[in-house]
Amino acid sequence: MIYFDQAATSYPKPPEVIQAVTDEMVNLGGNPGRGNYNRADSSLELVRKTRETCAEIFGCSDPKKVIFCQNATMALNMAVQGFPWQAGDRVITTSVEHNSLRRPLHYIAEKYGVELIHIPWLDNRKRFLEQVAQAIDGNTKMLAITHASNVTGAILPLRDLLAIGKDRNLTTLVDASQTAGHMPITMQDGIDLLAMPGHKGLLGPQGTGLLLVEGDVALKPLLYGGTGSHSTDMLQPETWPEKMESGTLNMPGIAGLYAALTLYKKRISENVPRETLLAKQLCTGLNGIPNVKLYGPKIDEERMPIIAFNIDHVPSQEVAMILDSHYQIAVRAGLHCNPDAHQTMGTLDQGVVRASLGYANTKQEVEIFVKAVAEIAAAYENLQ
């Protein structure tokens, strides 16, 4: 099988990650902070090392504010629902947000009377930044943005957005679901809240995610429960990370995540990730096929290793089914949990076929994929 759905979750996982998960379950198995025995202490040490490594990589000044979650969706909900909202507050967001951020924002809009302003992203950087700046008023409290589109791979001008947010004294929430593990990110550029999955570009296990908090952002917990400390208190502790983490942590997942973060530190020095080169090869190949339309950045523009396309008048889901059943190629098709992006692109009815690449994909796989799409497009052309 050729796996071109890396934007959903990375596959295959590195052997070091798999081994770390297995070792934790076989040789460790303690519950951190819940016992004074050797294995519990060793588990606590693994948690500490993982927090510190993550803080180092992403520029979070306090490792205790690296919060473990089950995925980026939970991290975004913790950031959005935990913020101290009041009626009349305004949030600036974009037209390319995944439902993992879009839905929590609409929830707090209904619950607290928060106003949401969606700025359209139409691949026009200058106009986009102008519209963001113009939308900010005295009631604006947060800039909540994705770093890159999960549909087209378009990279938003994050540093410019963060500069605007800092200048206007806004809290900045960044969804790094598609960029963490693919490109450098530091909270020191002005990020207050950074959410990411562990299982996509970072190559960690599924069921892992992170919320990083910089500075004194006042968040309320999303969950309340046992923390292994302050056990006589009726209320959730105010200390970090206990304030935001209740219940037993996903220790096999954290072990795999630590291994993945350690591997990523070695990859950071690469000038151009190999999947970026493969994405350009794939864009070039698809662009030469009659009746195939590409969406998002131009071939020579920087993008994530995500390519969205359609074959004229052919449902995207049908193309994906043919790729799977006849060519053993896995892609994703449809709306990708991002209806606003498709509304903006005009693909709400057809959706798009999304091919997304990772560290394990090869040039040969790209060549096979391009040939398969060409054959499918030709077959439908002959039917007309």
C-alpha cells in the first residue's frame, strides 16, 4: 500500500517510537505522582523529561506549562473553553479553520456572547493581514489561527499575525496541527497558546497531543479530578501542570512521544525536509494532467506537504475509492472537517482529493500516484 494520508496521522511510526511504547508497557508501567515506589518515580521522570524536551523545542519558558492531552482537538478546547470570556468579547479567526478550532469557538460564541470574525484566506498575504488588522477593535481578546491549512497545505503568515497580536495586546492561540514536526515553531515569536498533536508531523503515537502555555494566561481547567497531589482540597489545584491535568496520564503514549521528540531534534537541522521536495514533485506531475485542477499555493510557493486536487466533474470520494481499490493508494477525500475552507474555495459540493506526504514516502510512490491519477482522469474523459 502507498500511504498518502500523512496529514491525518503519520505512518509508519519510527521504530524508536514503537520500541519506546512497548518498553514503557513491559518494563515501566508505573503511575506518575501516584506512588512512592521505583516504577512510579521512573514514570514521573519520563514525564518531566518529555515536558522539558517539548518546552526546549517549541520555546516554552516553563516546562510545567506543557500540558499533555489526547490530541490537538482537546488542546484547542482547553485553550478556548478555559479562557475567561465575557459577553461582547471578540475573537479574530480565519476561513480555513479545522472543526477542532471552529466548533469550540462557535460554542463560546453561543455560551458567552462572544463575537467571531472570520477573515477569508484567499492566498493574498497582504490583503489578509490588512483585514486582520482592520477587524481588531477594543473588545478583541484573542487571535485564534491555524498555522497551515489542512486542506491545501497553504501556510499562513504566522510571524506577521503574531506581530499584529502583540502590538494590539491580544492573546494568540495557534493551531500547529499541520506544521509541528515539519517546520520550526517557537513561542518566543509571540505565541501565548500553542496546540498540536503528537501523532502527525512529530511522528508520535495516536492519542497524544500538547497544549503549551506561555506567560500568565489565565485558563480554567476543562476537566476536574485526581491529580496525585493536594488530595484534601475540594477544588482543582492552582499549580501547573496539575491545574490542567486530571487522571492517569497516557504513559505509553508519552514514552512514544518522548522518543519522537528526540528524533525530531535531530531532524530540525535539515535545510529542506524531504517531504517538501516530494510535494513539489507531486504538484508538478499533477499539474501536467488534463482535467486535473490543483488548489492552494502555486507550485513554486512554500507549502506543507499537502496537495489538494480534483478531476473535472468527478466526485472526490469516487476518485479516492478508485485509488484505494484499484491502485492500493490511501488518500483522503471530501471536506476534511473544514467546511469553511471549501466554501471559500468553491468546493463545498465536490470536496477535494487530498494527498499528504511524510518522511517515509518516496519518489517512486509519487511517480506511481501521478500515473494512477492520469489513468483515472483519462478514463473519465473517454466516458464523456
